[in-house]
Amino acid sequence: MASKYAKPMQIPADFPDILRNFTREVLRQQSKVETKEAIYAFGSQYFKDLVSKQSGANKTVDDAAMSALTPAYIKMEEEAVKEFLVVAFNDAQQQDGGMVVYEQFKQSFSKRETEFFLHGMMQDEMESILRETFQRADKDEIGALTRLAFMDAIRDADLGLTRREVNILMSEAPVAEDDTNIIVYPDFVPICFSVLKDTYVQGILRAHSNPDWIAQYLTEVFASGDSENTGLLTVAEIARLFRAADVGLTRLQIIAAMAEAQEDNTGFVNYERFAAQISGMVVALTNVDSQQTFAAYLQGYRKTSEYYTVLDLNQHTFEQALSRTLEAVDENRRGVLVRDEVAGGIRNAFPDITDRQLRSLMALSDPDEMGELDYNLITHSAFQALQKLQEYDMMTAEA
């Protein structure tokens, strides 16, 4: 359905003058600038000179901004460049004799260069979640949301955005021409990722990089829910406080981290020990530089068959086995079971499941006032949760 808030394409106000001046300079070159390549080369130097004049001859270019303008492959070591080229070559469709079409190679090369990870996602993944989230919130299907509804949407746990990221995105969100309280979300989706990327590249935002600080901070967050100062909390209490900690983890990344929440024989978790155990994981999953370190590996891993299987099962088979087992335990078809019944059902469905994997799945559903779990919540997200845990384990093993 077309949005009534869709904006017509507009030419930037200064663009005609810029284009006119550039055209005049090209024509002045007469026979010196005739081919497309020559025009590109001349244009590159022309605009560099303009920027230099505007910036001042002695003004130093900010390192972060310069880094953002420098292609990633320029800064790579020799072996990394080789791998970069090989992957780009393999992605392009090969012709007879192992040759590739130049334009396809350029497209593949450009795609490799622009891939970037934020919150464990590449741009297309984040945009897909954004669209789904906005469309759920847009009950009237008008392509727009109020500022409040829009803010609630981008705070969705599947995105894992921090409060500071949300504030920056709110300032960049395109509003309707006739009402500044209305945000046109189809115009926002394509710019969200690049806005976030630029804030980190330019140093406006900095992700946490100290595991000790993370451990101390999370311990304080968990302690806020420990009214009796026992140093112990239930898995559900830790998960709830973890989600509120604003460290930049998505819902599934938090569930993956809950794999380290080991209960004692009374069903409680030492939260200080837990915070220390997961602090390195939090840094690896949220620090922008850390994510780019693993970017090439993750891009390759996500194309393998291993990525699409958990416990040697594809998603459909996995979910079918889990659903049937838990429904069989739920004789009264109430949709809820006590923790021990859920844990037992999961172990029956997957005899090879590890304790870490089981702990992760058990954190997918919080107990109700009767201490029972909605097992449909577990069935719905179990495969993706273990997929995230598996990916993290593979990533750290690669390091």
C-alpha cells in the first residue's frame, strides 16, 4: 500500500549551481577531458580542491572522518587483502576458463567493501527487522507513526539499540511535511544503519571496550534487584535486569549470554560470578571495532550449511521436534508447563543438547505467578537462540 506520507524526490538546493560550475570547468579543459575515465579523474581532483579551499589550507582533517572515507581494503594487511579479493572473485559469476565479468566483480567488490556489522547485524538484516517492527506498529498501514510510537518501535529488543543510539536516530528521523509529530518510517529505514555507523566511525558514540568495567556495571545492575543483599538471583530476575541494562545487546544475544547463568541446587545464580563470566562476551558482541574484526569470518560462516543447522537439524525439523515433545508433556493443552517439565521435554527432544544450550533456552520464557513457563515462547525462538550461541562459540574459537 502506498504511503500518503511518501515524499516526492527533491533536488538539493545547491546542487544545480555545483553541477553548473563543474560542467563549466570540464568544458574549459577542451580536448584534455574527453573520456568517462578522464572526467571521473578530473572531477575527483576538482572536488578535492574545493574541499581543501573551504577547509583552509592548514586545517587538519579529523582522523575518524578520514578513516570513514578510506576504503577498508586500503587499511588491510596483505593477507587480508588477498582474502578480500578471493571472496569477491568467488562471489562474482565465473565464465568459461575461470573468467569473471568485470561489472559483476566490481559489484561484488563494492558489496564486500560496504559490509559492516552493528549489533551483530549487517545492514540488510537490521533493515529487515526495522521494517517488520514498524509494520507491526503501523496498524492503519499508512507508512507513518507518531513520534512516541516510532520511539517505542526502535526500542524493540530485537534491535538492541542503546538509549544514546535511540536519541541520535530520533533526531535524524524524517518527519511528515505537514506534521512534525509524524515520522515517515519508510524514509527512515534506508538511512538508519548509515547514521549509526557514522556516529561510531566519527567518534560521536563509543562502545564499551573494558570487560572489567562491564562486569562491575552489570554486577551493580543485578544488585539493584537483590533487596536482601544475598548475591543471588533467579534466572528470570537476571534476564529481566540484563534486558534493562542498556548495554547494546539484542534480545537473542542476551539469551545466548544466559547460557552462562549456572543455578545452584536451590535454583539461584551468583550474579557477580555471572557478570564476570559474560563481560568479555558483551564486549565482543557490542564493541564496534570488535565486530569488524570478526566481520569477514561471520560473513563467510553465515553462508555455510553449518550456520543453518542446530544440533544437526534444520530449523523446520528442530522446531517440529521441540513442539511435538512439549505438547505431548502438556496433556491438558494449557500452553504452560513447570520448569522441570520444560527442561525434561527439551532433553527428550534433543538428547545431545549441552547444559549451556539448555540454560539458554530456559531463559526464553519468564515464569508466571504460578511458576509456569509459556513453552510456545521457547519453541518460537529456540532455534535462533541456539544459532546465536553457536555463532558466538564459532567466532571466539576462530579468534
